[in-house]
Amino acid sequence: MARCNHCNSHVSDRFARVFADEHDRVLACPDCSANAGIAESARKRTGD
């Protein structure tokens, strides 16, 4: 079960698949980070 490394709350496997780093760590869940930060991370991964 995937967990946020910041607050230890559960995140979905789908969220972890998209936002985990190369070591499968989810550094911040939606509760811990602003949605803008999540969107920025997604942009970096896609190269936009």
C-alpha cells in the first residue's frame, strides 16, 4: 500500500504510479502539497 513520506497517509496506487520518485517514494500527498505543486511535478515528468 502506497503512503505519503511526509504524513504517512495512504495514497492510491494510481497516485503513487504518477507522482512517486524514481525510488517509489511519494514525497507529498494531495493533503500535504498544493495542487499547483502536483501539477508542476506532472509537467516535469512529461517534459512540457
